[in-house]
Amino acid sequence: MLCVVYKSPKLDQTYLYVLRRDDFSAVPEALLKTFGKPMLVTLINLATKSKLAHADIDKVRHQLTEQGFYLQLPPPPEDLLKAHKESQQNKE
């Protein structure tokens, strides 16, 4: 299964996976408007991959098959202050 990956010029660390290059027909118009003009990143053969760096490959394959696209959002920001406070409480 081949897919094409685009990054968003508007949203940091946000990627859109589609089945064919420049074919966004399966992507909702509202999502494309928020995403901005997709910028080509790479072409991936999911059949030869066992994992992806920041996405669950099985979920990517499933969503591409079911809805024709997959949206990869950035990981939630790490709350370093909260982690520090919790580590301090554990020391007491």
C-alpha cells in the first residue's frame, strides 16, 4: 500500500496521509482549509514498513482504507512543571 505524506504549512508537526499524490478528494473541505496548502514530504510504501516514527502504522493503514486519508497530529506538549511538582511530592 503506497501513500503520500504532506505537511501543513499552518499547523506545526501536522501531517496528512493520502493514497494518491495531489488527490485530496477524500479529505473534508473544512479540514483542508484548516490544514492549509499541503506541502509534499514523502511517498511511503506501507507494505514494506513495520512501524512509523510518530503514528501507529495499523491505524494509518485502516484509516487510509476506510476513509481515504489519515491525519497525524502533533504529540501533546509535555508539562514539565507538572512532572517536576510530582517528582518533588514523591520525595517527601
